[in-house]
Amino acid sequence: MDKYEVMLFPRAYRDLEEIYSYIALEKLEPGIAKGLTDRIWDAIESLDSFPDSHQDRLVGRYAGKGYKQLIVDNYIAVYRIDEEMKRVYVVTIQYGGRNL
């Protein structure tokens, strides 16, 4: 089984930080924020094996362009796979209620 290198675009890192900050500081729930961002991070790291097993992105601006989505709780990580380089690029992580 081939392993893929998982890479996050700077925007995806910022998104993860913003998710944490919103829940920890705005909602005053740092424990929940840490648990959620840990789950998201763990799910993203798991893309190193079988990244193609997740759904194609069918709505929003990433639809029909070869992007896939990973759903974690109410959040969606949008990513693309470079088969030649064996890399997964996570582009953004957003609240599922948004139309990405």
C-alpha cells in the first residue's frame, strides 16, 4: 500500500486556528475546541492512506474540479490528490453550513 504525504495549504492552517479560536474564545469552550481540532487534525493525517476513499466535492466552487471532501463533525476539509507525487493537498477546512 502506497502512503501519501499530506500537506496543508496556509489557508487550511489558518482555518484550523480560526475554528479553535472561535470555539475557545467566542463560545468560551476551550476543551471542546481542542477536542474538535484534534479530531479534524487526526482525520486529515489519516488521508495518508486511501485518500481516494472519500467523497468527491459536488457543490460550491471546488465542485467538478477534482477535489474531494473529508467530513469531520460539522466541518469539511477540501483536498485534492496528486497521484504522480503521492501527495494530498488540503486546501481549506470550513464549517459545513457554508457554501465553499
